[in-house]
Amino acid sequence: MEPGEIILGALSDASIDNLLQLRYHPFTEDDRCFIKDTAGGHPYLVQVAATILWEAYENKEPEPLASAEKTFYSRAKSTLNNILRSWAQSTTQAFLAVARQQDVSRFDTELDELEKQGFVKQDKENGKWQVRAHVFSEFVANSAT
């Protein structure tokens, strides 16, 4: 860890639910599932997803959830691309290997760091690594990275 660096890690589902209860407009169960699944607990992405969904309701979108899904990916795309470019090459390779469900056996250090930062998690039952935020998987699937 670099001096002065703070790693927030992923928010738990319970923490996200508590945060979402603080808003004036109560989100539905489907709304909360969208925010949690899409953002994967990543604090910044949770904020972006909740804000976009809030805006869809304020704009009286006929299908706020569908509108938010579309808008979220387009807003998050450049941020996600910048994150990948900012990482060391081995970290990026580890993340892409997880996203593409490839062999990750040579990336122990990188996976530990990615897990601390809330980008990946290891399934407790089968031990397989997976990307926490669905938007990251969508991004990797749609990019030539």
C-alpha cells in the first residue's frame, strides 16, 4: 500500500441497502438489485448507479430501470477504461483473466489486491474468481482489450 493511499473496498449488500434508505425517494427492491448487481459494491459505481436511477425517476422516464441500465454503462465506460489503463500490466491481465474466466493461477498477488479494492471476489463454494460489478464484465465483453 502506498503512503497516504486509502482502499475502500466493496460495500456489503446491507451497507448499500442502508445507504439507499437515506434517500427521499425509496428505491424498489428491483431498483436496489440493479444498483447492487451492476455496481458490485464498488463505492463509486454504487453512487453513479443510484444517481442515474434517481435522475430517471425525476425525469419521469416511462421505464426508469431500463433507462438507468442503458445510461449507466455509457457513463461508466470511460471510467472503467481509465481504471484498466492505470493498473500495472499484471493487474490488468489478472482482472481480464477473471472477467474472461481464464486460468488465474499465476496471479495470486494481483487477485488479492483486486479483491481488497472490490473489483473481484472468490466464490466461497467453488473457489472460482469472479468480477464483482456486472458492468465490468459487460465492458470486457464489448472491448477489444
